[in-house]
Amino acid sequence: MGKWGVLGAAVTLARAAWTVRTWQQVRRLPVVSVDAGSVTVVVPARDEAANIDRCLAGLRAQDYADLRIVVVDDASTDGTAAIVRRHAAEDPRVELVTSAGPPSGWAGKVHAMHLGAEAARSAWLLFMDADTEAAPDLVGRLLAAAERDDVDLVSTAGRSTTSNAGWWLLLPPTNVLLFESTSVDGSRGQALAVGHCILVSRTAYDQAGGWRVIAGTRADDVAFATLIRDTGGRTRYVDGTESLTTSGLSTFGDTYRSMRKSLVAGTSMYAKGPASAFLALGGMGLAQIAYGLAPIVTAARGSKRGAAAWLGHSLANWVYLRRVRQPRSAALLGPVGTVVFGVLMVDAACRALRGGATWKGRDVRG
């Protein structure tokens, strides 16, 4: 285990250093807001009765004058539409667009966002998940970030208002992989964006061809940012956790299911069929399990190399947990989180192969 132990520790510390360096490039939203013209917020909503009231309350409270809010009810079977109608009756800026569901070849969320964009006539489009809640300064600060960084698209993720094991165990290793396969400024690989919140100029949106170009994708956030980048736009991922929260990942179970859906959807974009997706996800999952178990086992035996690898896992987790305001002490669970994430990937692989990879009643495999 000598040279392999040295190599393993070196790889882990190098990955941690890359994660820390990338977070240093993720700038926080500017403190001062700007007015950059009209904004339409598009909220795709499918069975979001538990969340849409908070979402709309936050958007209606924005400290931004020229704002319109379009909610697209994507064939909900609960009281989503009724709640939106109540808000529309109280505030003329709110509009409800109804959809019977996506036509053939379209993913549901992508089609809903397409319909919302079609109903907008503004200089900027802001796509927001229904399980988010915005602080009053969010829109103005997002526009300030676009102006500061001279970009056409700005995206940020929300933070949880609660602490749970999903944020300690599953999201940190996800963050590491995202930073290795995407770039916060779109300069390499794919352009990073998170579906919680994506602001894009109408000019860049139209130039890219809009959501229609990636109609069938289920991994819509990164695909959309990459499309904007590849058609001449500039993109930037920023830290907006001061102004945006999410309730969609409020428990370990919620986080696990959401991550599993995203893994299946993302892999299915590139895999050639269920078997290929199974092999890709399963292989990566087993590698993650081994990668996490190695420092646990070797450190327990008193290996300094194992302890160094454990430190690498924990360092990468610590910088993430600090940004999202989760307990930093949970970073000590770094290798454990990597193992749990590997188990999640194996589960996702099985579902990609046999089916059952659904989200709100729809297959996410594409």
C-alpha cells in the first residue's frame, strides 16, 4: 500500500485544493442593487402547492420596480393553480399560464420554462424553481452581478434554512464533481448553472434559440448555460446564498431523491441507452465508495497517508459547508459522505437500467 497510499493521499489533497481554488472564483453577489431594465420571473410549477405561496410572496416583495411574474402550471394535480390565481388577484404583476403537459420530445420543466419565456416581453428573464424563496434584494443584486462581471447569464443556488445530513453527506461530494466537470465562468468544460435561479438577458436567450434547442434534456440547468456560452454569450455562477433559500432539500430523503433524479437525468444525456447509463453510474459509484473507504480504513490503522487523505476530503467539504451556512464540523464526515454518495450513484444506476427513475410521475431518463 506504500506507493498507492501516497498516490491516493496526493490525489485527494489535489482535488481538495482544486475545490478551494474554484470557490475562490465564485464571487458573492454585489451588495448594491442596480436597475437594468424590465425583468420577467418565470416559475415552472408542477404539484407545488406546498411551496408556491412562499415563492410568490418572496417575488412580490422584491425591491425592483419593473418586474413581472409568470407562473407556468405544468399539469398540476394539487392546488398549485388556485394559489397562483389568488396571488394574481392580489397583484396584477402575477400571471398564471396553464399547460396540459409537455408534447412529445420535450421535458416537462423545459417546456414549462419555454411557455413562460414565450409569455414574456422583457429585457431579462429570471427562471426560478417553485421551492425557492427570494430575499427582497435578489433581483437587483443578480442584475448588479451581471453588470459587474459583464455577462449575459448569472446563476446561483439556494441554501437550506435547516441543517440535515443530506447537506453534510451528499451535496459536498456533488460540489466537488461539479467543479471538476464544469466551470464557474464557462471557460472550460460545461458552463455551471443551478436550476434554482438562472438570470439571462433576452438578447442572449433569443440568440441561443431558447429552451426549444434543448427541449428533451432533463439536466436543463448546465445544458442551458452551456448553450448560452456556445452561442456567444458569457455566463457566471455566483454565490447568492445570502438572498436565496430553498425548501426542496430540507430533509435527507428529499436531498437523496433529488440527487438521484439529477444523476440519472444527467447521465442519460450522454449514455447510449439504459445499459450504458447503468455501467457509467455504477462504475463511478463503486469508485466513489472505494475512494471514501480507503482513508477510513487506513486512518483507522494509524496510517499517516490515510489521515492526509481524510484531511483532503474534509477540506473540500469544509469550504462548501461554510458557503452554504451548514455546520462546518460536519466536514469531518468527508470520507463517509463520499461513501454514501457512491451508494446513491449505484442506486441511480439500477434505476437508470430498470426504470423507476421518476420525478413527479415522469421518467427522467429522457
